[in-house]
Amino acid sequence: MDKYCKPGHRATRRRISYILACFLLVFAMPTHAAQPASSPEYEATLQEAWITMPDGVRLAADLYMPKGGDADATFPVILEYTPYRKDESRGRNLPMFSYFVERGYILARVDIRGTGNSEGRLIPHEYSDIELDDGEVVIDWLSRQSWSNGNVGMFGISWGGFNSIQLAVRQPAALKAVIPMMATEDLYQDDVHYMDGIMHVDSWEMSQDLYNALPGAPEYRIDEEYFENRFDTEPWMMTYKGQQRDGPFWDRASSRDKYDRIRIPAFHIGGWYDGYRDSLPRMLENVDAPVKAMIGAWSHAFPNEPYPKPGMEWRHEAVRWFDHWLKGRDTGIMDEPRFAVYVRDWHPPGPYLEYAPGRWRWEDGWPIERSTPTRLYAGDDHTLAEKNPQATQHQLRFTPSSGVEAGGPVMWWGDVAHDQRPTDAYSLVYDSLPLTEDTEILGFPRAVLNVAATAPHANWFVRVSDVAPDGAVTQVAGAGFNGNHRNSAREPEAIEPGEVFPLDIEMHFTSWVFPKGHRIRFALSNAQWPMLWPTPYPMTTSLQIGGEQGAYLLLPVIPAEPRPAPDFLPPVKYPSMAGYESIDTGQPSGYGEITSVERNPVTGEATAVATNSGATRYPWGTETYRETIEHKTSNEHPENTAVTGSYQIEIALPERTLLFETEMNFKSDRENFYYRYDRKLTENGELIREKHWEKIFPRDFQ
């Protein structure tokens, strides 16, 4: 619809005419050619297959096939391609994939080389050329089978979404459409290793290095080939922590500078409580190929099984999308607006949120033409107002242990955050007057600052929050900025102590309606521990207030105008695959979550502990997972920061019990990061193998 309803084409077009025209188009869209999405006609059956790579290595595939109908029928194939062990995930895959299979699709779940049941040596890191080269071979193989109609799509959440984007950049001939979910095209600024350009040690990083060491189920064969190709391979984290600045390593699989090479239609799905949501508007704005997007209230989860609620049946929209591009069936999906947005209403702070209030709305695309940038200045009296005050300066003492409440170490700026008051106590805080009307924002808030520091290295963190009349503070948006990257994340520079310099910090994508009577809060600090690594120097930072260099917040305010809304279907529940049963689901996020924080007021030391556990029963045995992560820092000596992660996977089989254990310690001083990693395997209590790695990484402006 956006190609007909862009108000900027004629300067004299009135907003009311634009609204009326859009409404008429939405409600009078031609429907004579549109067909309903494919309806259920088949049953789902599971077949295993091997896909041989040019070097002879075979990748293991599960094929969820339609049963019934014409024996000679061919079907489009949808690929999910990850290292997350297809055999153990069948309990999730069958109910997830059955929706598509019933409607005439083949779902292929393929283990990446050296993971799960696939052969070969473990890939050297995420999204390596080896993985993506293999992916092109897999797509070609799927398109040439007798049961395939030659058209292949891809989808996946997280890793599967990442490589859907990256393979779309490569343009394999048979790949006709993709649905990346909770994924990004920017590996440096947006992924788990250096969020906002700042060192991050993630629960996933540590746990994945343990899962990479597991042999394939259900045999769990332990032999010399297994040791060579998996157990003895170098932990991925040793690679990532040596790449502390942006550059070629991150460019290789990022598409942030390759938008023109994405010619395959893509439907991007994200969630407001997920860390990868920024990519959706960028894709809508920068890719010329057909692009649609949807963002709901979910975290890093499929929208049909959401946290928090409400969910929706995204697979219905996915079938409509794949019907259009893989079956040549006009479902009307391309006649609809390009962007479906769940507009968030106020809710109290977390850490847990059962239901996120709000409503769905169509938007024509990105950017939103009717968005009104609204400037609010930080005042000397710590107010936030439209009038620029007189010039002065505010100072802030660096408190390295602050920030726990602003978003835990799980999914960064996507978590349902705690009440922000404890973090605000260590921040410069500026509040608006109580709002006289509901105020909606949608987009990327910006903080435009002029700052200085008494140390050569400092980070800045900005947050926008909603202050309720009862004082509760709900985080709405935020971001960090590595001060040494102020001119370039590729060529960092030390800060000249005392020098005032500008920062223009774009916060992460957000939607929020501030209710009448609430206040808008802008907070600025220099720490976001333990989510992001503290800088190594005690210091004081300063912020210019008022005048030509005065700090201000730029909010993407959306006028209160009626808009059409999508009518999504509610989630459909499918039974799990027999023999697969979750015994212990662990933390709601599926990752280690902070369960305790202790601060020593005398020494200034702080310790935060995160834990998680889980257990699953499979047809062949039971797998139990445990993790404990200990974060430590010091307000007096922030250079002495450390993370220790301990992980265990116990696999209880009828005739033996395997215990895989790792401990990772990552610590710093002013000059270096120190990495130590131990991996151990015992069988029935007897030590079978152990490996140890150590490495020193010079701090590269981190």
C-alpha cells in the first residue's frame, strides 16, 4: 500500500487526505484475485536423509513430509539450518513444522557441519564460509529431489534467521523467499559478542561451546574421530574475543553494507523484548526486493508460543507468504501494508511480564512519514522540556557496578527490565512534567550529547523510561556507546581527558504509549554491568547542559490518528512428538538469569550470580543441563572485572551415563583480557578426556 500513500510526493497534500486515501485503499483492496492460504490436506511424516557435500562430508537432515494426496505430487521445501541438534529438537520440530506440512510443504531441518548428527569437523565459528557454502549445496540438493517442485524457502529463529539473511545475500538460484525471525544483519553492533560496540560475555557464548563438544544422538559415539572433530576443537569464544573492533571479521557475514545484494523476498519477524529487533526497519528502508515485517510483544520466542503474551499464529502469515513465492498462489499478502506493529501500552516494570498490553496496527513501511521528531532538553534543574535552558555542566561519578536493573545479561536491551530506580540512583536523570495527553513513540529515540571524561576510556549509556504517578519506572528504550568509537568503530581512539566532544546515540527500536499524567525520563550513566563490560579507569564524566552544546532527547512521536489493523489468527496448538518430554524448563528465558546481587559497601566489590537448569526426556534417555554464571566487578578497581561460567550436561542412557563439563573464566586488568577454559568428559564416573585452553587478549579500546 505504501507505493500509493506516501504523503511526501506533493508538498500541498493535506494529512487528512492522506489518512482518508490510506483507509480507502486498505478497506477497498481488490480481492477478486486473492486466494485463501493453502488449507490442511496432509499428515506429517518424518524421514531421515544424508546430503553429501563436495568434499564427501555428509550433513544429516530430517525431512518432514506430507502424507496423502497424489503420490506424484511435488512440494516446495522450507529449510531450517542450524547447529542446534535436530534429533534432540524433534519434540519442538514436529508440532512446529506440522502446520506447514499439512498445507503442502516439506520441512527440512539440517544440522550444520560438525554439529548434531552431521559429519565433519566443527565449523570454526558462527556463519563461517564453510557453513554458508554448505548451505548453498543443501538448497540446491533440496530443489532437485523428486518430491520437490524446485522452489526452496528458509526460515528460522536466531541462528536460522541469521543464515537465512546471509544466504539470501548469496542468491542461490533455488532460494525464492525467506522468513528471518529474531535475527539481525549487523554482526558487530547487534549480536551477542559486542553489543553497541562494547564487550559482552553471553550465557549463549559459554553454553554453546559445551554443546559443540557433544557427539550425535542417540548413539553418542566416543572415538578418536569424535575427539579430533569436536571435543578437542578450539572454543569459539577464543575467536570472538580477539575481534574487539569492527572490521573484516564481522563484515564477512553481515549484510549491513550489502542491502543491494538482497534480491530474494524476505518477511522479517521480531519482538519488542528481543535483542535483534533493530534490523526490521532497516530492512524495510534499505532493501529493494519485496520486504514485509512484523513486530509483536514477544521475547526470543516463536509468536505462537510467546513470552510475554499476546501471541498470534505467525505460521498462517508464513504460509500466505510462501504460497505467494513458492507456489505462485496469490493470497493477497502483497496487497497489504508492509509492516505490522504491535503498539505497546504502559505496563509496570518487570522482571516478569505475563501479558504486554497494546494493540496491532498496520504501517505502510519505513520510515513512517507522519512521525514527528520531538526535541526535549535536559535542564539544570534535572527537568526535561522543549525549551533550551542556559548553559551549564553536570558531572557524574563512574559507578562500575550499576546497571543490573536496566537489562540483564540474557538478551541485552530486549529483556523485560526491572524497575529502573536503583540504576537511576547512579545516573544523571531528567524528567518531563506530567503529560497532558497520551504520547506515542515508535522508532529509534536519539540522545544528542556533548560529554567529557577524566579517563582515556569511557562508555555512555542512555535510557528512556516511563515514570508512573506512583513512582514506578519502566524502561522503554536504551543503548550504549563506546566512547573510543566516537569517530570510528574500526579505528578506535583514546579519549583526551577533559576534552568535550559530541555523541549522537541512537537507541534501540521501540514502541510505547506514555499515558496522560506519566512523565518521560531520560537517564545517562557510564556503566551497564553485568550486561556490558566496565571500562578500566575510575573517573568522572561531564555532560553539557543548555546553550549550543546542551544535551537533548529526540523522540519519534507518532500523532494520534486512526489506522487500520491486521486481524491475526490466535495460536494453534499441536501435540508434541511421542517420547520427547520436558521435565524441567528452567528460567523463563531459557538462559541464565540473575538470581542474586551482593555489594560490599566497604570494598566496593559487587557480585551477581545467574543460574539456569533444564531436563528433557528422550526416547533413548534423559538429558539434564545446569549452568551457573558469576559476575564480579569493583567500583574502586573496575579493571578487575571477571565472569566465571560453569556448565554441565548429563546424558543418562540405559547402559551408561555421560557427563560433559566446562568452566570458563574471563577476567581483565587495565591492559588485557585473560581467558581460561576447561572441558571435561566422564563416563560412568570415570574421566575419559579433558582439554584446557588459555589465552591473553590485549584490550583493544574495550
